[in-house]
Amino acid sequence: MTRIWRGRQFHNQPEKSHQHGFLVDLWDEVRNRSGGRLDVAVLPGNAGVPGSDPQVLDMLIAGEVEFATMMGPLIATRVPAAEIQGIPFAFASSEVAHRAADGALGGHLRQEMAAQGIYLVPGGALENGFRQICSVSRPVNTVKDLEGYRMRVPNGALFRALFAALGAEPVTINVADLYQALADQRVDGHENPLAITDANQLDRMTRFVSVTNHVWSAFNLIAHRPFWLQLPEDLQDLVQRATRTHIGRQRASTVALNRALETQLAGRGLAFNPVDTAGFRARLAGGFYTGCRERCGATAWRLLEESVGKLPA
């Protein structure tokens, strides 16, 4: 009798987002090409799990969910080296970041995650885009404008350290609760790629977009490692081939989407302002990057610099 492998794929974005459809295509191809031997259902919004990504990460490690997509700085709560993906001002372009994620740096993160029961699928870094500062009532033109600014950040040490170093007051809120937090004015703004702002309708709650490109962001396709290791080799190969195909499509689509959204969101009334980030970089020079290097580890830092050049630390 042919064994049927079933699983669930969680992600934290709405169904109408820049990752959901591509994940559906990926797992549809796997299901069809395997003759139904591997059947994975894609569940947007992390299936409504309270606690969102942090809880889903614990569930994945425990084997309660088989696949998820998640940002490196959030995975860093269990795998510190994964923070390397979010180092501010490290990547000159999405293409540079993709090469690093698919190369030796990605291989190192795969080894680090394996020790925590996580399998990082090769080629599975979905594009999220560069993060911009989106404000409710006033634009951010210089780093001084962040003094006392209540900045919503995801639940990752990197984001809290970054905005504390820039003079803001970081407030940790899961993306599922961000719209209401903005509506209630519990924060002055958030920092996200435009694709996230659009998919979660955050443009309804914000008026200004300060173009800082301060952090490149990805969603990593990860699996419960024991589940992955139990899959027959032909199914593993099929998942990896489908990942390269459909995540490649997703990357190209989302890079184009983020460009197009500058015009589209401006048309909806958002005011865009370019930011000279020299003051941001000056605030981060020295101690901030030293802390990042210590948390990520010497090997991850070396491999990152081999991809992007010398960093300030």
C-alpha cells in the first residue's frame, strides 16, 4: 500500500498576499507530481493560532505543524545565527540578498537550524522586500524624528535593538494585531515592506511612508526536521525542485510589486518622502553592529561579508 504523507503549511499573511498563491502553486505541483503521495495544505494567517509566528515556531519544532514561512530575525529566538538576514543596510539589492540566502550563508543557517529541529528548505527564502517607515501622523525625515517615536516592531531582538539604537521606543506587536494597534494609536507607526502594508491594508491607518530601505526582509520556508527526514528521497527532491521554481517566481513578482506599490499607494493618498540615511548609519556604527556580530556568530558574519562586503562592526 502506498503511504500518503500529509502536512500543513502555515504563513502569517492574508490569503490575498504576495506569498500565499505561490505557496499554493508549490504544494499543488508537489501533490500532482507525486500522485498525491505528499499532500500539504496552505493555511494563511497562521490558521489563527494565538501568538502568531513565535507560537508557530514552537509548534513546528515540536512537530505540531510540518511547514511554515518565517523571517530570519524571528527564527533567531531559537537559532541566533538566523538574525543575519536582517542586518540593517547590509544588502544593496534583493538580488544580492537572494544570492547570499542561496549560497554559503544559507548553507550555514541550514546547519544551525538543524540543531534545533528545523529544516531550512534550499532556495526557500521568499522575497518580502526592503522595510520602510510608515507613520500615522508625521513623516520621518531624519533620525532625530525617531526620538520618542513609538515604533511597532516584530518579536525579534534585532528589531528592538535597531530602533532603540535609533532613539525610538520599540513596541512589539504581532502583525495580526498591527492594524488595530494603529487604529487605537498605541503606536506612532510601523516599519514594513510595501507588500506587507498593502496585503494587510495598513495604508488605511497610515499617512506617510519614509523610504529608508533599512532592512531587507524574507520569509524562510522551513520544516519540522524529523518530518522532512522521514520523507522518501524522491519526495524531498520534488519539494526542492518545486521550491526553486515557485519561490523564484515569487521573488521576481514581489520585487516588481514593491516597485509598483510606490505609485499605487501614493494614489491612495500616502505621502512618500526619501530619507538620507547617513544619520541612521552613524547612529548604528560601532556598538550596534558589534552586538549583531556577537549574536549571529563569527561564521555567519564572515559569510555575510563575503557576500556583501565589509560591514561596520
